[in-house]
Amino acid sequence: MQRIGIYLVVFYCIHADAISRLELIEQKVQEQLRRHPEQLNLSPEFIEEELTPQDITLILSQLSPQQRLLVRELSIPSRQLNEIPLIVFNFRELRSLDLSWNELSYLPPEIGKLTSLEALKMETNRLMDVPVALKNLTHLHTLILSNNLFSEIPNEILHLINLRMLWMCDNQISRVTKKIGRLIHLSSLNLNGNRIQKLPQEISQLHDLTHLFLNHNQLQKLPFKISVLAPHLQLLDLNNNTPPFSDAYKKELCSILPTTSIVF
């Protein structure tokens, strides 16, 4: 009987400690929202305590419906998440969602519910593809998917015609589809650190492109139509391609892109 009493005391202490830990976190969350009701940051920088997916679900569920409607930016980076708490997709007025530096291998179709989303940041995860529902994010202008496991640019992304920034560096992309030409509003395209050997001529349809990052790939030449980007293209990064560009080709590129800063 005495041993049972000890177990009960230990259980009560652990349970009470867990409650006090969550209460402390909820206080920090409420303090954030008092200062900036449109921003909620659950990163270790703002919430030092460890957070499990269950903790995050509980914390977000404690917010009032009005608070959820006011939140425009939700950040949950560096939390070792292997799944996205589904309650995240109840924040229907989100403009920015940051889930970078986790262990996510799956983006659920519920992402398509966030139709007001303008920026989605999911760098340094384990993603290999995206759901069809991503096409619903017609307001999306920034998509960061660097340092994942993509072997190509998913077709669903190529329907997001309002994208202005697409960063997919440090993946395993070996080819770029002709459909890249659909993204006519792109101003920044980052494909550094992939396995790309050739770009399609359709890259020349990206007339708003100002920054094109292609370093650490396997390019030998660029499409001859790249010259049509000259009026707007400010930076072209071709550093550390294998094999390296010949001096003659470097000179040719500089002549057809005279106002572009080219890094070899």
C-alpha cells in the first residue's frame, strides 16, 4: 500500500509538472499575441521549451476563434516535427506559414485549405513531392523548398502562376521541365546544388526574372534564348558547375547579357 502511495505521488508530481510547463508556454504564446496578434512564432528562439506535435495541437487549440482569425504569420521551425499538426490548417487567414528545419516527409492535402497563403517555407525537411491541393494556393508568391529530396519540380508548383520566388536549392533535381515557362511572374529562381545538366528554352519566358541561381550543378551551356532576359536579369550565378565553363563560352555569355552580373 505504501508503494502504491509513492507511485501516486510521483505520478501527480510528473502530471503537475507537465501542466505547469504547458501553462508557462501558453502564457508566452498569449504574451506574443498581445503584442502582435497577427504573428505567432513557436520556434525555439521564442519558446525555449521542447514542443511535441501534441503540445502544439493543444496550444493552438487553446486559442479563441477570434485569435485564430487574426493570425497572419505562423512559424513552427526547428521542432523535429515528422507530421504537421492538423489544427494548423484551421488558421484560414494565414498569409505566411514557416515549417522549416523539421523532419517532414509529407505535406497533407489539407494545405489546400489555406487559400489566402502568400508564403510557404519548408526548407530542410524530407519532402519528395507535394499534394495536388497545392494548386489551390493561387495567392502564393513565395515558395521555399530548399534542402529536401525532390528529383524534379512538381507539376503542382508549375500551376502557381503568381509565384515570384521559387527556391529549390540543394535537392536532387536532374531536369527542369518546359512547363517552367508558365511561372511568368518569377523574379527569383534558386536551383543551386542540384544535378541539372540542361535548361529548357522556355526559361526565356520568365521575363520578370532578376535573380537566377544555378551554381553547383552540371550545366555546360545555357539556352541560346537566355539573351532575352537581359533587360531585367541582374544576377546569374553559375559558380562551380561541373565541368567548368570554357573561357570562350564565358565571354559569349557576358556579351549576350551585358548588364547582368555573372558569377562563374
